[in-house]
Amino acid sequence: MLRKVLFVILFVPAHSVLTLVMVQRQFNVHPSDLWSTILSAVGLALMLPVLYPCVLTDPDGEWFPKWFQYASVPLNSLIWAAAALVVYGVIRRVRGRRREARGAAGA
């Protein structure tokens, strides 16, 4: 449990900063080559599931309250952290089942 909490504490700020940098780059640089296109796609992926719909719905920042705008970046990162923990847990379970199956077959 402590590892998961530590992961979330470290992941959320790192993901938030990376997302903000990528969003800044996505909206300020016009994609002209393959590298810019790839970075724009990564920026778009990092904005999902919270930030991209917010930007599409309220591009000027006038419709949503300021507290929601400020909270949407860490909320988006928190959802990514939860998804990463779920994927990690599924991978660990699948590996454990494969080891158990291999151990039962060899015994």
C-alpha cells in the first residue's frame, strides 16, 4: 500500500508538469514535420480523459469556474496514475498465474 501511495505522490506532479509542457507545445507550435506531429499526438493523449474535453468545451476558460480549471490538471494525472496501477496489478496477476501453471505442470 505504501508503494502505491508513493507512486501516486510522485506520478501526479510529474505527469501534470509533462502534460502542461506538452499542451503548451501543442497549442503554440504548428506541426510541420513528423516529430512535431508525434509530440502533438502525445500531448493529446496526455490530455485525455479530463483536459481535452474541457479545452474543447471551454477554450477561453470563461465557462468553467477557476477552481475546476486548476483542479482538472491534477485530476487528469490522478486518473492516469489509477490506470497505471490497475494495469500493473493486472500484469502481476497474469504473471503469477503463469508461474503457478508452470509450477503445477513441472511438479
